[in-house]
Amino acid sequence: MSNDSFHYFVQLPAELRRMIWMHCLPYRIAEEDTPDGFFDGYESKHVCWNLRMTLQNAQIPAIAYVNSESRQVALEQGRLLEPADVRTMESLWVQPHRDVLHLNWTRLRYASWGVDSDAPGWVDEFLLQAKDLGMRPSVAADLIHTFSLKAVMDCAGDADALGSHNSFHFGIWDTPKVRYHCRGGGADDVREIVDILPWAKGQRSRLDIAMAGVSLHITREVALRSGLFGLLGDAPVQMVDVDDEARLREFQALYREHALEKEPVVQTLFETFTSSLFKMAVETWKRKAEWTILAYMWQSARDRNLDILGTNPGSAWLPHLSERKYIYMDQYLPNEPHPWVKHARQIAPKLRLRVMVRYCTNECYIKERLPKGFAFE
């Protein structure tokens, strides 16, 4: 008899067996689409083809294939989203009470697809879907304001150099701006966030933000034994809070011990994620994102003539704001004592900044599989 076998499981009361099956269900990041923006060889110089892991992550949990009892538990906790409900995949299994619904798409994706940048986006449908499912939504940072991991890595730990390699990232051209008037039928994705996300009056909505990502090329057996990707290894996509250094170190240790082939860039990424410079950069991004969200909230409130803004909506800003084409963060800041600003601060989405970690068995780092002309840096 094997020492790791428990032959009396079937003799346990049904209630205990169901509790065990429930414990085996993964907590997952249910991806609506592939995360090309995090692994395209530009932001982090870390190439990885993620379709296989995204498709695996979309499948029904492993316990559904053990026996009829475990399958019943899995079916009670989840449901299958059909093609009409999923943008880039044939189907997606979600567990509304356990999973986070994540959208990798940003408007930059349209450029690579050759789609008009002003074309309607995916944000409104995604948020309404999360609302209908009762799931916490998660989006990529660039959807709100550009974040460049490459700009952080280029600094080599020098905080004074942040933005000096490329003034667009953390430099003078990185100042957030919002149109004074709503664009109309265009690309105001953040406007859709502030109009849709507050789902319950009196409650502060929450929005997870994927700031960056790293892919670990390890075997499925290693992922399973680690327990970091679900107890049964069926949750290949994970998110870690940017300030959870202990958890990030766990994934880093797994990479060091079990990577199929050592990739220096992965070690550099983990060192970056746990650095004070990265924390400084994400906090800078957060301030800009919160300003952008507040500016769109003000735009929406002004368009709806909310009484709390008073007869002079521009008084919610310092200095007082008059009509113009754009509002810039370096020129206008919220007037904190203003009643509307106080109210907006209370109901604005609370942003949870996170790092995406995935395990991949594709051996994407093999030189023969890299895009022509690409080289790791």
C-alpha cells in the first residue's frame, strides 16, 4: 500500500468529502484574452507566447474529472462563458465567488491589429459582464495610464535616472491629461470605468491593476508540487500584490530551483519587482491614475449637472478651471475641501496594484523560437 494513499476517503461523511473537494478548487485569474502586452519583448524584454496557458487557465478545474461527486462540486461553483461572452477565446470557465475577471486588452492593442484607435473598446462590456457575474474586475495598467516596466529597468536602480532614458515614461511627456468635454463615441475607456464601476450606492468599488508580468518556464509537475498555482496546478495565472515581497520571493525561489533553462531576464525582473525603485514607479503611476479617474469623474458629474458641484463646477479644481480643450495634471489639482471632491474621494475605485505571474511549459526562450532579429537584453 502506498504511504501517500488514503483509502478511507469514500467512508468519510458526504459533507466532509464536499468540503475537501471545495478546498481543492483553485482561486484563479479568469483571463478574457491573452496578455500580449506584458510579454511582447518590448516592455520587459521577456518573450513568451501565452496562448497555451491562457487556454489552460480557461478550462474547468481538475477536480471535475475525478468522479461524479467532485464534478458536481465544480459545476456548482462555476459556469462556462460561451463565445458570445468571450472576446478572443471559444469559451471561459469562471467561478464567480472565487475568481477575478481580468481583461488584458488596452487601446494599444488596436495599433498592432491595425484597428482605428478611436473605435469602441472592450471596457464597457467587460465591466458589465463582471457586474452581472458578481466578480471583481481586473485590468492592465495601460488602460488607465501608460506604465513602462522597461523604463524602470533601464535605470539600473538609479532613482534619479527614472524617465531620463525616455522622457515619455515618467518624464515630461508622461503628464496625465483629460478632455474638458466628453469625446462622444470615441476612446474614453476611463470614462466608462467611472460610469459603470460603482455598482452599489455607498460602497467604494474596487479595481485590480496588473502593472507588469513574468512568465516562469517550469514543468507542470513542478508547478503542481509548489502549490503556488493552485493545489492541483490548474491555476497557471496568478496575481501578487506589488508590496507582497514575501510572495514574490516564493515565485522567485521556484524559478531559481526549477526553471527549464535559466533566463537571466527573469531574475532581473524579480529583482526589479522587489526593488524600492519599482515601488516608487508604481506609486507614481497610482497618483497619476487616481488623478485621471477623478478628472473623468468630474467630467461625468459636470455633464450630468450634479447639484454637489454647485453653480461653478470649475471650483472643484485649484486653480479654478474654466472651459478649455484639455485638463493637465501638472496645471490643475483637486480642490480637496470642495464637497464634490470629498464625495468623489470616497466613492472613487480603490486600485489594487499587482504583478502577474504565470507558469509556461512552451520553452519560449529557445533561440530558434524567438522572433527574427530579437535578442534578450
